[in-house]
Amino acid sequence: MKADLHLHTTASDGRLEPREIVHLAVKVGLDVIAITDHDTIDGVALALTAAKAFPSLMVIPGVEINTDVPDGEVHVLGYFIDYTDRKLATVLRRLRDSRQGRALRMITELRSLGMEIEWQRVRELAQDGSVCRPHIAQALLEAGYVASLKEAFDKYIGHNGPAYVEREKVLPVEAVGLIIGAQGLPVLAHPADIGDLNKLVSELKAAGLVGIEVYYGNYGPDVTNKLLGIAQQYGLVPTGGTDYHAFGDSSEVMIGEALAPAQSVERLLALADKHSLELIK
């Protein structure tokens, strides 16, 4: 079983439409994928519809909720969510609206630094989806102010950059609760750079966290083994995925190049089934 459980579409900051992600997943031989757009579930139904043409492919309805901690950001993935859940949709809509205001303020800050990018172009890059920082980074790249998307983050719009603007704050434990409330399974995303990781994992485990992303992107063996140890310590499912956006950047890990172990997918499926039975009872 080949499973990539961290994929983005044009519903947030990915470059491929949901149906295109589905077709690409089939092309590269994946059996299971999860659609996990930032703070939106708008791409899930479209991906599920596209996947009906490919019975061999399972599409897990998902989301990636961006949250804040004092020294940066923490992202929480939700798998097997009820993407029709009204409370989830309402909160995510509020977060997306706050992203738009944040993006406008970041553009103003960039202009004060002598970098003129147009809001209309940023909206075009978002393709009517959720406006995210990568769209601003792409606009900076197109305008010749940076040589790469990474440089845009490192120099200007990253957490400590001069044009960084904070967004509406959601705490990691709140994201876990929101996902559970939508019948989903919360998993901590790309955790290697999180400060005091053990403390956070302990808090989120108590709140209902079921997994942690261990096999991610370009994580090397040392990082993977460290995270695997944390997963085992707290009884979490070690998941995996590429965090693929189709940026076209040579440094991007391609879809299917970081996979969740088959055993982990089976554990997630069992947890999802158990959760469904408990809801029925």
C-alpha cells in the first residue's frame, strides 16, 4: 500500500486542482491519498468525485489547520473529517477571511520596503482559493524581488521577517478539538522544528491527538528515527506525506516520495471505523 497523506490543491496554496491531484496520484501509483488544504475543506468533495473514476484509489477527506504558539506555528492535520460539518466550515471560513486581511497588510508592509506587488495578482495566484503566504512569495518571485520562494520566506514574510503579519490566532489544542468535533483524527504535521516538542505532544495527546507525521518531505533518517521514538513513547500513529504543492521548485519533494507505512494507514482506518461505531452508539 502506497499512501501520501499530505497533499494540497488550488483550494489553498497548491497549484493543481483537486481532480489533477487525483489523476497525478493514480499516475505515480498511489493507493491512498489525503487532501489536506490549509484551513479549508473546499477541495475535498471535488477530489472525491474525481476519484470515482479510479476504484483503486482511496481519498481521505482532510484538512490542515494552521495554529500559533509563542515561537512560531504548529500545523495540525485532520483525517477522515466530516467535510459537511457546519461548525468546522464556519471556523475555517473565519480563518480564511482573516488570511485575506493579513495578506493585504503584508502587501502594505512589502511596499513600505520598496517591493510593489499587486493584490489582484496575489488573488489570481490563489485561484479563488484561500490566500496563503506562498501566493505572496510567488508574486515576489515573479516581480524579481527574490530568486526563490524560500528566499521570500527567509528574508521577508517568514515568522521573523520584516513584512510578517500575524493572523487570527488558533491554538493547537483548539485545532485538535475542532477536528475531533468534525469526527476526524488529529495528527501533528511536520513536527521536527517545533520547540519543546515533547511538551506539546503531551498536551495534544491529552486533548485527543492520535498521530504524528514522521515520514515527511525530505526528513532524513536521524530526524525520522527521533520522531518515531516520540510516536512510540506517546502511543501515536506515525504517519507520512510529502506536503506536495506542485510549486515546480526543484527542491520540492514530489508526490509519492514520502509515504506513510501501510501499517499506519491500517491503524488510522481502524481508528476511523471505531470512531464511527462510537458515534452510532
